[in-house]
Amino acid sequence: MKGRLFILRHGETVFNAAGRIQGDAPHTPLSRAGFAQAEEMGEKLRAELGRMPPLALWSSPAGRALQTLAVIAEHLELDWHGARIDDRLAEMTMGDWGGFYYRDLFAEHGPFVDAASGLFTRPAPGGEWYDAVAARLASWVEEQREADGDRLVVMHGMSSRVLRGLLTGQAAREGLGCPVADGLPQGSVVVIEGGAERVLHRAAARNAAPA
């Protein structure tokens, strides 16, 4: 991919704070901490890019991503209304588990998140798996391959890990069917250029909920 790609994980939401699974929930509002994280990301990006940088804005359709982008765009003095929204940037769908508390699902189904990696160990009933997320993201990447200029994308915990894994050429993880990068806390920013990743801002970890 030409140019630089800034990948942002949206700020904390009320679901994250409560320990509920979001998946592809269309709108779970940012918490106060989430807005503070968006402010931090905006400040870091302003210091890196200056005002009104020539930057294409992209977002997942989820309200939490769009809220985060609104704060970022204000810091950069860019028009939020010009952002391109793409369903392929959405979070991994969680099917029948969406909206439930992790603690209740763990009690009923046993642990399904690997503590070391933060990755799911099995798909949710009716939900996506990592290889399906990779397929839709690979389609977006292919469309972007020949476009010039830098891009900024606001997305989610799992989907951003898959995108970062694809763009940095990592090997597929066993049982997942695709590359998945290491996790970063909500409110973090990376920049990928020429297949290499640099963490521009690593937010302080607040919760361990992956999606």
C-alpha cells in the first residue's frame, strides 16, 4: 500500500467499561474515559501531522468509531463529514453472544478468551471467525493498494489486529486462518508504512475485553 496508514482503536465505551461484548453492535457510546482517550490520540496526531494534513479519513460504521473520529478530526482541523465509512472495517461479529456480559458467558460456556493473547479460542454461535474478518479487510486493502497519499482509519480491537497482521506480512496464527497482530489498548495509534509498523501512541490499558 502506498503512503502511510494510521490505524486507531476507538476509545473505551460504556460496554467496555461494563464488561459486555460489543461485536458489530451499531452504537455503544464512548465513556468519559473513551472521550479522554480520543483527545489523547488527537493530540498525538496533531503533534505528528500538524494542522489540516493531506489525510483521507476512514471509519468503521459503528458509532463508537465515528465518535472517536469526530474528536480526532477536530484536533487535525479536518472535515469529519468527508470521512469514508466502510462496513468492511467493522468489528468481528459476535452473533448470539453480542451484548451479553463476559462473566455470564464464561459461567455458562467456560472460558473462550486466551488470557495471554486476548484472542478468542472459538467462534461465537452465529458469529464470524478471524479468517472471515481477514477476507473482508483484504478486499478493502486491495482497493486501496494503488491510491496515493496517507490514510487514517478508526476501527476496533479484533478487526484492527487482523488488518495490522495483514499489512505487516505476519504469518497466519494456528487455528485462526490468518495473521493477527498483538493487541493494543483502546485509544492506541499505530502507523504502517512499507509493511513496517510503528506504535505512535500506546494508551494506558483499562480493561481486557477484546471485542
